[in-house]
Amino acid sequence: MRVPLVVGNWKMHGTVAEARILAHAVRDGLKRPRGVEVAMCPPFTALAAVGEAIAGSPIALGAQNCHWEDKGAYTGEVSPAMLTELGCRLVLLGHSERRHVFRETDEEINRKVAAALRHGLRPILCVGETAEQRRQGLTFTVVEGQLRAGWAGLASAEIDRCSIAYEPVWAIGTGVNATAAQAAEVHGYLRGLVSELGSKDTAHSLRILYGGSVKADNAGSFTEEPDVDGVLVGGASLDAAGFVTIAKKCAAKGGAS
Ligand code: PEP
């Protein structure tokens, strides 16, 4: 059985002091989460403080991005080795804001995925279509292209250590979430692709998260879908009580009592 994964993407929110308060509140609200794995991805500047706040707890630390090189003349960038040194276990890659605002290409994202894996980080590759692409019936084509390109050249054992987040661009930060049925349809399609790109076993064990305007009151509808293995939460992860509720709703799927 796939244990649901709930990841908070804090985006560019929170001073170190604010991040500490939020991390402590989530940690205290999820002392012994059963049937769910939880991770928080604060801004780079708050990674160390959040890492300290959740040390010894089952909550994992993640980053929102990384560069593909280990070090060098890349002003403003952060390498995977720098993230693992701070205790990061996972990294979001190819988030739609990185793709659309910062013009990251599939090729760059692919290099980042490979670099993250080389350093023992678990990459969560984000894929998703725009409203216009969905209107044109291109949803499957777009997510397939992003997945194939993002994982290009990976060995099956490397794909085993990956996760995917299906995040329709039109649902991110808009308050307009996909329906559970829309998410389930795309997740099913992605799982079929994982079977082809990795193996049947990998497709069975790999987690595919849904992201896009997930809140405490709609999280349960997604995780009721057999192919939705947790959620990636942006705005709602900045509210500790709401995020804890989301994690508990997903835990119900993971067999928590
Ligand atoms: C995200 O940033 O990955 C996200 C899903 O944002 P929101 O939950 O705010 O839509």
C-alpha cells in the first residue's frame, strides 16, 4: 500500500522567525502521524530553522528547487549538496511557477531531477496543463511530455525514488481546484506511463500527489481516489491548523485510526 504523502510548499513566504513559529505549530499538531508522511518546504533562508524545529519529529524537510550543478559560478543558485547538508530529504522540481514565471525548460528540470537523485534527494516532479491546454484537449499530451522529459535518461531504480505531483496550472493559487474525478483521470494516465517508463512494480509503489487549491475542506475528496496518494499544498500550508487537518484527512486513507 502507498502511504499518503502531504507536502507543504510555503513558496516565498515567511521570515525565519515566522517559519519557526509555523514549523513548531505543525510539529505539535502532528506529534505521531500514523498512516501519512508529511513534509514541509520552506524558503531556502528558513531551511535551517525549520530543520531545527522539526528535528526528531517524523516530519521531513524539503526544498522548493535546486540547481543541477554541485557548485560553481551560478550566482543566486543552491545546489543539492547544500540542501542535504541542511537535512533536506526531498525537493520540488518543475513547479509551474518555476516553469512559467522563471521560464525553466524541461531540459533544465531533467538535469535538476538527475542531480537531486545523485545526492540522495527524493525529487517530486510537478506536471500540469494550463487552462487553455485543457480547453484544447491537450491535458494528457502536456503531462506526458513533461514526465517523459523530466525523467529522461533515468534508470528504473532512480524512477523508484521519485514522486510526481499533478498540479493543473489553472488550479494553483486560484481557489478553483480540480474535481477529484479530474485529478483521478490524470493520475491514472500518469500511473500507466510510470509503468512504461519504470516498471509495473514502480507504478504500483510510486506516489502521485494532487496539488492546486487544496484546503482542509476538500483534501478528503482527493485522497478518496485510489490513484491520488496525497497532496501538495501551497497557500493552505501557511496555516498550521489547516495543514494539520489536511494531513489527518490524508492519514485516514493511509490506515490511521
Ligand atoms: C502549489 O504551490 O504547489 C500549490 C498547489 O498552491 P495552492 O495550494 O496555493 O494552489
